[in-house]
Amino acid sequence: MSGVTLVQWPTDDNLATNDKPKDMNRLVGLAAVLTSCFLSGFTGVYFEKLVKYTSQSLWIRSFQLAIFGFLFGLAAVAVQDYDIVLADGFFQGYNRYAWMVVVLQAVGGLIVAMVMKYADNILKGFATSVSIVLSTLMSYYLLGDFEPNTAFFSGASIVILATFVYAF
């Protein structure tokens, strides 16, 4: 956790005071992040239990989860973008990059389900941490929009060390 926090620590460029909303409340943000962490941990353990100890296959469980995601996503579109969808269609604005993100998210969801089935929730957490570090490195090398600093190197080292320590 500390490694990922350091990797994502904002740089001085991101801390410009004129970019911050006036109604920002750090306590509310901290409470939201902690709530999200606890709920994510609980759902990860529960999902692991479902895929390992029930008779349904991994594909059926993934399909069941996809139905809920589809329904909540459809409700969000209906509430926020109903008029735009009626006027321009559901897929307006989609280009090859948007489709790449859709495919990557779908494949990533299936990979997470397989990790949960054949490994465990803790290993998924380590894989997510390593993924964040690798994504940040790819952002530096491919997009050129990230400058690594001491916090990044410290956090990346902690994540990699924790992954190796868990393996042994």
C-alpha cells in the first residue's frame, strides 16, 4: 500500500493551488478512499469464495457480474446522457482508442477472474500494484507525460520488494 501511494504521489506540478476546487474537503476524500479500500477488500474475498467454492463455472460467474455492470452502466447513461444518446446514438464519439480501452477492460476482467480462481485475492493485489508501477513506467517511456521522482522510485522499490517477499 505504501509503495503504490508513493508511486502515485502528486508532483509539484500537480499541486497548483489555482487548479483545486474551492469546495475540496480532504477529510471527505480520505473517508471515501478508506471506504473504497474496505469495500474492495471485502468484495475481493467474497468473489474469491464464489469462484472457488461454488459449482458454477468461472464463465457463468463472470457473466453474472457483467449483467450487473451492464445494468448499472445503462442506468448511468439513461440518467446522464439520455438526450445525447437519442440524438447521436450510443456509440457516438467512439474511435479506435475507445474500442481498445473497452477490449482491454473486458480482457482484464477475465484475467482477474482467472487469478481469483487459480490464485488468491492477495496475489491479485500484488498484481494490481505491479500493474500500477508498470503503467507509470509505460506512461514515461511511451507518452512522455511523467517525470519519475524520488517518491516514484521509492514506491516502485517497495512494491517490487513486497512482491518478492510474498513469493517466498
